[in-house]
Amino acid sequence: MTTRTGMRLLAQLYTAFLLGALFLPMGTAPVAFNGLDKLVHVVLYGILASLWLIAWGRDQRLRVLRLTFLVAVATEVIQLFLPWRSFDWFDMVANLMGVLLAIRIIGRPAVLASTSGTDDHKANSAKAAT
């Protein structure tokens, strides 16, 4: 099994776990948890986007963005129809923020790798050194 295949499997398993966990009946959250749950949403969806970015590659940022946005919005909308769950706009925003943060941090191209071998970079480094 290649590393990329293993990452795809891990991303698929995490996606299934996340979907399952988000549709389970939940008890009443303590008041202190109500603000913290948005951070949990950011982290959960950040992990989701990160895993898919690693599995598919950074050049697939748009594909990852589409998939994870769809999951982030759909999971919240589906909760409208589950009597034991509740829809929350702020949860959806937190989901989307996690996706965007992961794509911005994990999905950005490596700037040094793209310029380190160019003649312009070497010339600019030589000028800076003198």
C-alpha cells in the first residue's frame, strides 16, 4: 500500500467517523461548553480538509474545498431533520472556517521549493550577500 493510498483510506475513515459522530443523539451540553463547541467544529473540519489535502495532494485544493464544503454544509442541514440534533448557523460557519484554515495552512504551495532552483533566486541571493 502506498503512502497516498494509506492517506486516502485514513481520510475516508475519518470522514465516516465524523459523519457518524455528528448524527448521534447528544445530551444537553453544559453552558461552559457552548462557546467551546465552535472551536471543536473548527478543529474537526480542519482535520477533515487536511487529511484530504494530504491524500489527494496540494494541487487538488479546489477538489478538497468542494468536498469538505459540501460535507460541512450538508451535515448541518441534515441536522434540521433530526429531532435529537439541532441546526446552528454558527456551527456551519465554524465548519467552513476549519476547512478554509486547513486549506490555507496545509494547502499553500511551498514558496521556497518553487523558487530555490531558479537563476533569479540565486542572483538575488548573491546581490543580497554583497
